[in-house]
Amino acid sequence: MKSKRLEIEQVASFLRDGMTIMYGGFMGNGTSPRIMQAILDSGVKDLTVIGDDAAFSDATKGPEGIGLLIRNKRVKKLITGHIGLNKEAQRQMITGEMEIELCPIGSIAERLRAKGSGLGGVLTPTGVGTSVAEEKQAVSIDGKQFDTKQTLNINGKDYLLELPLSADLAVLEAHKADKMGNLVYYRSMRNHNPLMALAADTVIVEAHEVVEIGDIDPDHVMTPGILVDYIVYPW
Amino acid sequence: MTRKELSAKEFIARRIALELKDGDVVNLGIGLPTLVANYLPKNVHLILQSENGFLGIGPVPKETPPIGAPRLVNAGGAPCGIIPGGSTFDTSISFALMRGGHLDACVLGGLQVDENADLANWMVPGKNVPGMGGAMDLAVGAKNVIVAMEHTNRGEQKILKKCNLPLTAKGRVSTIVTELALFRFHDGKLVLEEHASGVTVEEIRAGTEAAFIVSDKLKEMEISQVGL
């Protein structure tokens, strides 16, 4: 079987200007700092990035996560649920330097899962009657074109139609990987990582530890290895 | 200990601590709601959910790993603990617990609540746009949505006929607890059920734009006495 090992310097070969990247992590917890650095070092720009939040701009409070790419103006559009602890992301949103699509975190998770599961979208009660329902979203239903999210009444209850999120690349962080790419995450570092492994075209994971095939009990695997294309080994 | 000797926030948190039952699965929002955990009666053990992917928030260990090391954090990204019997999962499960009605209650901060049980708590246009995070999912899904907030904001009313800030969720608030009063929604109607000691219905009415019914069982608010 072909090795999935990827040197950190090789990450650049998967990057191009204007691409869409999903990043795992919740407040930077579960975002691979080495891959973020590799993306920055590659010089790639005009990225659309999709993730839970914009992490911390104050390094004494927590990891910078995707903030590294935001601070260095590599992000053209951010699709996320929260930017409250990243002042630079807020600044760029206000000045218009970066486009931000705010989406409830539960809807982000389900949009990722929808893409990864082959679903046409999901119907959620979250955001009904709020500004989320007015977000721009090109969608065709029964041949009719709409340019905002659609509210559908199903059996007497209103739901928003949220469409799948797709990406060229997902960059993940796992605690343990075997050489087939089976993954185990640590505590709260799991978050969106398994959903993104399902959703993106190419999946690169940084693992804190890489073990031999068979060393992870099948019952303990959180992301099946077939979803993982490349593994960046620990230092 | 009376209301006047406690801060408004502590008084509110102590009242909400008596709303929750032993074994309840609860999500406490950041800020005032988090304080509720400090005042739970001795025989009340909650299973606290952290929206970033676990059940069983526990005390913060004495030593926590540094930033950058593998670690458990809460929804605000700060290191925390997990109790024996806790469980971890991905974001889709975490938010399924909310939307799917698996939480007995959530306690959320509030900027405004109106008489239609609508809640606004996630942004002030032109001032602060942090993003809704998990607040919209929590508000639509938890069985009991308890809003913890001060009755007014520097004289500005917060319990209104109609929210004028962007909404978090429509028609989902079950209970409002302030330092003056406790209201519940019954069949879509806002009902004043409790008043703080020494506070009259007229005083509450003067600080409340929303129309409300006064319960015929109106009583004085009791608060948790833990640590007093």
C-alpha cells in the first residue's frame, strides 16, 4: 500500500491561490499549527476558509489557529460561527478587507456532514426568523431560482434549508494516527475534524503520534483511514 | 442575606441555581450563566454540556497543559476538567444534543427578550458582531430556555414588546430571571411569578415595557444560600 506520509514541506504542493480550505479546531484547539504555518510559508492567498471560529488574536489567551492566515491577509472569505475573540478578524470584517459569512455552529457541522454524506442539504430550525435566514445563498428548488436561504414549512414547522459545504482541502489535527490514516482525537480537539475528513476532496492530517497498522483498536477509531489522504508525522 | 447585599449577577445566578434539578443535562452560557454552577445545592448534581464536544464539565485541574499542548478546553477556549463518566464527541453530536431536545435546560445571557418569547443576545449592530456561535442552536433546542440578565441596562429596558436587536431565536424563551423578578411564558403569555424581596409589582412594571400577567400565586424570589 502506498505510504500516506507527507513531509511538512510538501503541503505547499496542494495549495493554490483562491482555493477553499476547511480547518479543524474549536478556538484553535484541534487546529494544526504546523500546517497553518506551512500554508502561510507557501505564499498562497485569496483563500476561502471554513471553520468553527477565528480562534484567538491574543496569544496569551489561546492558540492563534486560523488567525495566523487572517493576520497575514491570506483569507479572502471566512465562513464561520464566531469571531468574537479575534480582534483582527473583526477589524477586517468591518473594513471589508475580508468577507465573512456567519453561520450557526450547529449548522456548519451539519453542512459539513451533508457534503460528506451525499445529502442535498439539511433542514434546521436554527436561525428561522433571524438574519441567518436572509443570508445570500444561491439555490434552485424545483427549477425555481432563489438568492437567499429558503424557509420551508414541513408538517407545520419552519426550517431553514442549509446547503452542503465543500472544499478542495481539509487540514486536520489528530492525537494518534495509524499508517492507514485511522484517527483518534484527544478530548475537545475532535470537534469538526471528523466531519471535515468526510467533506473535503483532499484531507491532510497532522498527528501527534503515528503508530503501526493494528495498534489502534477498530472500536476506538474516530475517523476511518480511508478518508485520510496524507499524514504529517510528528516532529 | 437579601438582594441588596449581593450583586445583581450573583442574585440572579443564585435564583437560577434553584431552577435546576439533580441529574439535569444543562448548558451554561459564558458569563453570568456560568456562575450558576457555583451555587447549586449540595444534593443537585448536573451534567454540564460543553458545546465544543463533551458532557461532564468538571473543575479545572490544578495544573493544565500549556497553550499548544494537547488539552481539554471549554467552549470559551479555556482549559477545564471533565468528570468521571464524562464523554467526548464531535460537533455534529454536540449540536444534535442541543437541537434534538436532549438538554433539559440552557441558561443564556440576554440583551433583550420580548413578549413573544423572542430572544436577542448575539449582536449589537455597529458595535459588536462576535457571531452567534452556538447560541441559536441552543435556544431552538433546549427544553427549557432560561435567560439570565439584569432587568435594565443603564436605565434602558430589556424586556420589551418587540426586540429591536437582531434575534437569536423566535418564541423560544421559557423563563426570564432578573435581579427584580422571575417571569415564565405560559401558553405564549408572559407571566410574572416572583418578585425580589422589597420590590413591588408597580416597580417591576415601571421597568418592563412588555405586557405581562401577574400570577395569582405571585411570591417572593428565593435564592440558593450556598456559601452565604
